[in-house]
Amino acid sequence: MTVGTVSEHPLGEQAPASVLADLRRVFATGRTKPLRWRLEQLEAIEALCNDQEPIIARALAEDLGRPPVEAWLGDIASTKGEATYARKHLKKWMRRSRQPLPLAQLPGRSWVQYDPLGVVLVIGPWNYPFYLSVAPLVAAVSAGNCAVLKPSELAPATSAVLTDLVPRYLDAQAIRVVEGDGDTTQSLIAQGFDHVLFTGGTEIGRKIMAAAAPTLTPVTLELGGKSPVIVTADADLDVAARRIAWVKLMNSGQTCIAPDYVLVDRAVVDTFTEKVAESIATFRAAEPERGQRIVNRRQFDRIKDLIDTTSGSIVAGGGVDEDKLSVEPTIIRDPAPTDPVMSDEIFGPILPILSIESTDAAVQFVNARPKPLALYVFSGSRRTAGDLIDAIPSGGAVINHVAMHCLAPQLPFGGVGASGMGQYHGRWGFEVLSHRRAVLAKSVRPDLKLTYPPYTDAAVKIMRKLF
């Protein structure tokens, strides 16, 4: 296939209503429920990642200008890791969980079982268009669901790859890919799926939730926000600078859990800023271009405006190339809290660094804003780091590193408040896309007559003690 061309596979062109109807018929046959089917799909996802890494990487380079190593780390290895972890643990996840009963319900047995929801819609974003489309698919098939995958039209090469490869590797009767724009997404949601999992921006997340409301479709929204970093005076500044710069530069800063701004103790802020600038220069020493590519003109103009309107001091970078849609990695010192760069999610290679007087001031600054998707704390004190994590609500948190929690399928991943609702990854994804069903099994004997009307005074007294 030619990367960047729209696949002619008929599943990609099928009308949303007929796709859902077809998948409901497939689900009704029970083919997706057995453990064997689920394991086969997970093994197929692993094989897809192994076999097709060059094709996936080329698509990501075409869509985002992403180098092969970042394509492997950010999209391919992370997806395969999710599938591998689920495959190894799925049998245990699927087991019934026996539950004790109160005296009034004896004799009897009870358990909780995890039933597939039915047909799940996964709406992928453009910034990690393979990982954030297929990793939710791992959760969907682990739970025994049929699924529709709607890739982002803003990453057309990757969307074409998914349209071609998914039906070649996975069960094409139970898992479909539908390409299209926002209207297609709205049309799909309107059909009434059993669950919608969306990854993207907060504003679009609101529209997804509103579109799902008429059919009472439950949603998992993995959104964004301004994920802060707090660096205390006793932190290892070399390590902090390297780790923050590394993740900030990844995918040109177009990462939902990238560090959005850094609050640094005033005593070390100058040294820390210098070290971040040095790390950026070191990481990009072999890069022929000064700037980092932005996905499209709209996003480029938005990021350029963040630089142009800041009241802070640009201490590194700041250059842009309109023809190449690229932006230099940029460090801004002490922008005003009301600057757009401090009020809007950046989603680009800009890093504001602000000096703070104390950790208490850092807590007040972050908590005065919407709850972030992630919180990062660099500190030499385990107690201080723990206190900061406890004092600041966030979707997830990492101490002395950035974004690594996303790569651990043992941990739930998700937001809180404006940064999202619901969680997935690993068992958490299996559970969110399953129905946690209570089952009570009773015997027909004994069948106490006193529980049936008409009730005598004596029967009521006994029932009050029993129930």
C-alpha cells in the first residue's frame, strides 16, 4: 500500500448505521465472548506492531514529522506493551469473583462476573494516532466487545494504515475501521453505541459527551489540560532538566501529558533554566532543522500566537518557520498568569518556567486552576514530594520523572474534572469496557411462608430480625 492514500477497503466506506447494525449481529452470535477469541485479537495486535513497524513509522513521519525512534517508543512499543500485558493477565481478569452473603440470603451463592458491553466506539486523536487508537482497542477486545475504530482525519497517513492493517490482522467481522471527519464522528455517536472512548481536547470532549447524551451512551473521555511540574530547591536539577526537556520535545510537545509549565523554587530557578536550555541544545545537536514540525497550519498559528503575546522573557528559541510549519523549542521565563501561554493548553514546544517562593505557593498556584491530567514533582525529599502529590488533585502523578505512568499498564490512566473522566490501561481498561454484573443464585428450599403476605405480627417481627 502507499502510505498517505485512503484505503479502498469497503469497511472504511460503510455507513455508520449499517456498521453498528452489522456489529450488533456479530456480537449476538457470541463469537467475541470466549477467552480464545480475545487472546487471538491481542496476539494479532502484537503481531501487527512487530510486523508493520516500518509502515507505521513512515505514516507517523508523514503525518507528524516524527523520527523512527519516537514512532517506536511513543506509538508502537507502548501499544504492543498494552496488548502483551492484557494477554498475560486476561484469564485472571475474566474469572468470577465470589462474594459473601448476609444471613438473610442463605442458603445461596453470589458472584460478580464481567460481561462484554457489546459494541464500543473508539475515537482516536491525531497526536499519537496509532497508540491512542489501538491501545483503547486492546481494552475493548480484552473485554470481549465488538468495536469501531474512528481514526483522526488530521493524521491521514496513519488513518489509512489502520484502515488497511486492522482488518488484515484482526477479526474483520467484529472490528471495523471507519474513516471520516467530525461529521462522521457525530453520526457514529448518534447511532447509540454501548460505550464511547474518546481521546482529545477538552472542548471536543464536551461535544462528544453532549452527542452521547441523547442515547445515554456512557463515555470515557481522555482529555488534556495544563500539566504542571514542581521543582523544589533540593531536587537533582540535572536529572530534572533532562527529563523535562526530553518529554517536552517529544512529538514537538504535542503530547497530552507533556509538562506544560514548571514552577521552580526561586533559589534554583536560574540554574534550572540554564540546564533545561543546555539539555534542549544537546538533544537537538544532530537535528538539521532548528524548529520542530507542528501538525497543521491552525495549530502552528495558535502556537506562534502564544509566543507573540507572552509578557514573559524568551530566554531560548522563539523562532518559527511558516513555510515548514515549525517552531523552535522555546523557553519563556515568568510569563504573567493571565498570558494565553499560561491559560491555554500549549500542545507545542514551548516551556514556561516560573519562579515560586515556596511549595505552599506552588500548591496554591496549581489548585487555583482546573485539575490537570498529570502532576510532576521533582524533589530530593520523599516526604515533600508525597505532600505535594496529596495536596494537588490530578489525573495521575509522577515523582522525579515525567509522563512515565502512561507506559505502565499496571496503573490506571485517566483525568479528573476538566482533564477527563474514566480510566483505562491494563485491568482498568478491561473493567471499564465490561459490565460488572451481580449474580445471586438461590435454592428453592427452604421457602419460608412467613415472607409472603398476608403478614402476621409474629412474621413481621421475625422478618425485621432477618432483613
